[in-house]
Amino acid sequence: MSGEDPQSLAAATRLRSPLTHELRRLRHITDSGLSGG
């Protein structure tokens, strides 16, 4: 198994993008919650 399948790589990127966005949003909520504001 050498090399990445471009199609699966694109699919993984498409999946990872919204997840990263969600994590960033959740972290922001958690941070503001921890700082009491």
C-alpha cells in the first residue's frame, strides 16, 4: 500500500474541515465559559 488515494484523501479533507470548525467553536465556548464570560 504505497501512496494515498486522491479520492479518499479529498473525502477525508471534506470530513475533517467541518469537524475542525466545530472543535474550534466548542473550544471558544469552553474558553469563554471557563473565564466566566
